[in-house]
Amino acid sequence: MWIYLLVGAAAVLGGVIALAQFNVWAVRPVVYRVNSPGEIERFVRSWGEWLEERGRIIVRFADAEVEFRKKRHESRPDLLVFRVRNADAMRKHFDRVRDVFDSSGLNYELERTKKRRDPRAIAVRLDMPDVFTPVAGVRLVEAAFRAVSPEGEFSGDVWCEGRMRSGVDVPSTELIPWCQAHRLGRVVGARLGRLFS
């Protein structure tokens, strides 16, 4: 009798642990490898539309990282803000990025810290409804990469963090899988569709 209770308890405990592990895995971002800045355009187009407030698209190359941060507004078009932060690994590249942006004639806003007014980030606001926003985003990533690795060949990773829009508030743009659970759902759905068609 006791042995059955112990086996049952172990099975329940194993199931709870497996479910917790799956939930942790399911929300992990899908990281895509890109071999040219132009490949980033489709991610900016898709995730830029779908992300909720403060969601981020991150592009990592060489030893540097840049981001696109979503800003949602009720009374005006949503924005996607390209940012190069003056922190972490980007701190050593920040001045060179500013120089490249200045010499390329790229307009940007310099965000500053509140107390000491030190440069905190380079920020470029992009209107999401503008069809040229993804292309402009690629140009900004290219400029940042030239500053970080002038002679290097581009190779990087792109992923996003944050919640996606849902309910009636969804765009018509195709959503590229952003987390493991969404990617798994797309794969299973495609295979079931082929099986029953």
C-alpha cells in the first residue's frame, strides 16, 4: 500500500517539476543567427509591429549590442526607438558610434543621466506606420557595426524580449516566432496541417 502512495507521490512531483521546466523553457526567446544587417529588416518589420509597450528587439554583433525599444501611444503612432546604450560592453564603443553617426549625417537624440547629465544612450525615433522604418533600422545597425568593427564581416544574433499584442489589437504583419513555445506551436500546427490536408 505504502509503495503505491510513494510511487504516486513521486509521479505527481515529477509531473510538477517537468511542467515547471517546460514553462521556463517555453518563455525563452528564440535567437536567430544573421549574417548581414539586411537580414534584420524582417524581424524589425514583424516584431516592431507586434511588441507591446517597452518590448525590445536586441541585435548582438562582435562584442556589442544595440536595441529597438517599443513605445506605444493612444493618440499618435507607435514608435520604435533605436538605442545604443553607454553601458556594459557598449561603453568602450560609445564615442566611436557617436562619431560614425555624426559623420554619416544620422540624426539622433542624446539621452542623458538625470543627475550628472552624462551621455546615457544614442536614441533614434522611428515611426512604426512608416513603411521605411525597417530599412532605416537596418541602416542604423550598419552604422553602429561600422563603428564597432570597421574591418569586420557582419555576423550576429537577433531576438526579442517582452509581450506581444493580443486580442483585437493585433497587426496584420506575420509574427515571426519570438519564444520557444510559439515556435513549437508553429511547427506542430504545420505538421498537423500537412497530415490532415
